[in-house]
Amino acid sequence: MLKVKAEKKLGSMVFSFDLELPFGITAVLGPSGSGKSTLLKLVAGILEPEEGEIKLKEQVFFRKAPQEKKHYSLPPYKRRIGYVSQNYGLFPHLNVEQNITFGVQGNKPTVPVTKMLDWMRLSGLGKRRIHQLSGGQQQRVALARALMTGPSLLLLDEPFSALDNLVKNKLRQDLMGIHRELELPIIFVTHNLDDAMVLGDYIVIIDEGRVLQIGRKQDVFSRPNSIQTAKLLGVRNFIHGMVTGHDAVKERMFIDWDGKKLAVPWAEGVQLGQKVTYGIRGENINVVKTNQNQQLEPELTTNLFSAQIVDTVQGLMGYRLVLSFAHTSRKMEIIVSNAGYERHVKGKKEIQVIFEPQFLCLLR
């Protein structure tokens, strides 16, 4: 397990990290300037915190108590960390083989260079210079160099940012293979939610130099813990209301949503009269089929609303509809599949939608 409790000042920005990461593939997700790369550099030893502790398993990388002048910092080359920067950090005056073996000069490589070239799909390219390689090939050279020292942890800074989708998919497969075959924990930085969800076992959400949420990817994706986190995870629909009732038997609460009653999941500690905010993804707001409202369970009819279609945008996988409601000024966005649009929406100006309670997430 990697433990980081550290504070770092860069200019006027203060980064304060407090997290524990299990071994697996972890995606560090956040907007530009949020502190994602800073976190990797602190772990790798490229940057040094003002105070705190960084530890991998039982090995301490850095330790300094507040107000103390003395501190312990393990040099980067002793941390056994493979680090690949966003621009790869390859040497243009060296060929592929020389770049790959650069980090093991004076030491015995963990695997023969030829085997590493084969593994990284670089066979026959060992004597080429870096400028003769594609972006994907350069990425694999950087990965090979990071792996040659037999690291205990692999850190990747924005590994997919400069790659097209085809090359990106191949790199994802490469990383999953590396993790599986070497049993090597991987932490990668990204601002792309798709990359985090496809490759990551765990997700760390970072913004403004702070960790907002950590957990298994599906838990974080389905249950963000705040409005800020929800926005970073692609949630666009927010419902603000006040708690008006409880139904402990059915594990439901009811809120007043701008004058309309809405059923939401039961939540411990929420009191009558409390102001609350719920988020819901566009793909989880469902269009009600013709006559389906007559077949709904009585408790679900509370969450049935008529909506006007304000805007329609067709995408590759379906349609994005912007909806307005008579009782509130806040608009909602929903996602409808191509088939669903053709059958239940096309040609209509008004539709009925349902907000199923299990998809409404309380944002604290």
C-alpha cells in the first residue's frame, strides 16, 4: 500500500495530500493544474514536500514532522520507482536500445534488452533514433526504460494525452498486461474520465491541490461525495430541494423540488427541513414509453414528470436532449439511445421522464 500525507508549496499554491492507495491500477483524475502531476513527482522524489510522510509498504521515502528542521528523504534512484513523464523524457541523441538501458547503467538489467524490445512490440527498432518513431512507439520506449530497473511501482503522467484512439487502446492493453504479468502496481494521471474508467481499478479525484474522493472506480462513479466531485465525474444534472418526509419501511425520503414532490433514497442523518442536493446522470433519466405510466408502481409515479424538449444533439451513440420543466427554471440533460429516440421521442415536443430513486445520489 502507498501512503502519502504531505504538503507542498509551489508559488502561491499549496498542495495538501492525504491518501492511501491499495496495489492495483489507480487513476488520478482531475482538471489541469489540480495537483495530479505534483502528486506523482512527490512520490517519485522529483519534488520534496515541506512536511509529511510518504511510504510504500514499509519503506519510507520521505518523513518530516511539522516545525522540525531535520528530515529523511530517500534519493529517487533508491526508491525503485518507474516514472514516465508526460513528454516521455527520451534522449534524441541516443537510439532506442540506449534509451531503454540508460537507467540501468552500472547495474544488471532485470531482463535482456532484446526481450524487452519484443515485449514492448519494438523488435527491429533498437538502432533507430527517437525522431524516427511514432508517438505510440516513443511511449513504449519510455515504458520499457521505466521497467528495465525492476520497479516496485510504476508512475505514468498523462500517458494517453498525445495518442489517437487506436494507439490509446493498444497502450491500455499493454498496461493491463504489465500489471498482470509483473504484479506491478500502476498509478497514472489523467484528465479524461473514459481513460480512468476503462483502465483504473481505483480512482482518486483531485482538485485545487486536495484529494476529494478515493475508492473503487464503480463506487466513486456511481456515488460521488460532493457537487465538485460529481462535476469532475461528468454529472450535469443537480436537484436542490428540502426534505419534507421519511418512509423508513420503503427506505425512501421525499423532498420538495421547487414545489414538486420527489422520492429519493433513504440517507442516514438527514433531517426534516434540511436542504439537500442530489445529482443524477443523463443516461439514468429514462423516457417513459407510451402507456408505460399506467404500469408504473404507485411509488414511482411521484417521480414522473412532463418535460419540453429544448434542444436535441445527435451523437455517435445516441441523442443528448435538453429538457425544461414547468415547475423549475433548471434544465436537465438526458441521454437517449438511437433506438429509444426513434421509438419514443422522434417528432415530439413534449415527453414524460422518470427519475428513479436509486439513481439519485445525495451530494454532501
